[in-house]
Amino acid sequence: MDESLTHFNGQQRARMVDITQKSETNRTAIVHSRVMMKPETLTRIKEGRIGKGDVLAVAQVAGIMAAKKTSGLIPMCHPLALTGVDITFHDNGADTLYIEVLVKTKGQTGVEMEALMAASVAGLTVYDMCKAMDKEMLIGPTYLVSKTGGKSGEFANHIEVEIMKK
């Protein structure tokens, strides 16, 4: 692993990394998150009985929009032309909604931040839409599961199994 700090210039001030010379490759990132909630909240989401509307449809659109706006919120992120964003939901039938995000591009830098942003905003949107009935919801952990493309190649997070067992 390269330990150099690439986001600092010669004066030790923050800079956006120059990716001009990097090769374009197909890049993907998969991120997982979850929202833990009261069982009644999950039941009402699944039955479409939340007063603000279809929670999962709104969270899905919010997450996609967030992925597209990542470079406007994270200072050193490069603006990227995303070629795909997909967000899926499943639950444990009791008290947890799982969020999976897949982001794709063909470019000079990866899409991990876009996937993390999408999962985070999707979870926050679920909270926003359900907070009137359940202010105790917990969001997270939100973490990179895997990535492909670029000079560093493939990455698979080996701690995922441990996190998902809890």
C-alpha cells in the first residue's frame, strides 16, 4: 500500500489529485448499509402505510441523485460521468432494512464515494420519511463491499461477514 499523501501539494495544502495521466477503465463499487427500526416501522414501510408516501421509491431516487452530486459535497472528489446507479432493498422480516448500492462508470477514477453517498442518503431518506413514528432508527454501518477497476484493481472487504452477523 502506498502511504504517500496524494491530496497535499508542495506547501502541504489540500489539492484535488491530478488524474490526467490515469487510464480510463471500467469501474464499479458496491456498498452496503442498513437501517434498524421498530418492527412496526418496517411493517408499515412494506405495506405502504407511511404518510409521506412510498418510502423505498423515494429513498431509491434520493440515493441516485446523491451519487450524481457527490463531487459537489465531498471537496476532493472528481466530477464523474456515472454510467449506472442501482439501489436495491431487502429486509430481515423483523426490524432491519438492508440497502445495497452498485455504481458504475468508465473513467480515470473510482466510484466508491458515489456509492457510499448513495447508500448514506438512501438511509437518511428512510429516516426522514419514518421519523414521525420512529425516532430511534439506527443507520449503518455503511461500508464498501467491493470495487473493481483502476490501477489498484479489485478490492473485496473481508469484514463484511462480521458486520452483517451483528
